[in-house]
Amino acid sequence: MLAMKFLPLLILSSLVPLAAHAQVNATSDYLSRMDSDGDGRISLVEYQDWMSYAFDAMDRNGDGTLTPDELPGGKGKPVTRAEYRARIAATFNKQDVNRDGSLSARELSAPPQ
């Protein structure tokens, strides 16, 4: 169960070379790249879309499920795109401390509570 909690981080950490296109140096960089509609805030969908690049890179056969052979270490229970996005949503909800449904630069830069 603990491994499932940290799956998004495991996936992201295993894809450092693939993440080069997403390299950012400051919170404002994250905000500007994640904010696809340019409103200065990050919605849940924008957050999920940004964070899903790791899932997409690992899903070699494009079937929407990470099978054990696609997971770091070649082990683990299969993870569907919907499950992955739900975990990302849980992280988003922890970071959205004022519960307005979006992340400000301040909320984005703070670790999830």
C-alpha cells in the first residue's frame, strides 16, 4: 500500500532523462508551463495533464495501463490511467489549502500537507 502512495513519485524519479523537456528552475516556471489556459492558476485537470507525462512515457504499448513490465523495477500491480489520475488528484487536493479548486504559485511551491 505504501508503494502505491508513492507511485507518482517513483514513476517521475525513474524518468529523469525523459523529463528534460519539462525542466524548470522556479515555481513561476512550473506555473507558466502547467497553466494551459493562462489564468494564473492551476486547475485539477491542468495539474493531472502535466503530471501524466511520466505515465504516458512509461505506457509503452499505449493501452492506458501500466503493467508490471512497464513499472520501475518490473514489479508491481497494474495501474490504470484513471487510478494514476486519482492519485494525482489526491495530491492536488492536499496542496489546495484554501480549497478553491485551483493552485496558486504559493500552493504549488508548498509540499502537500
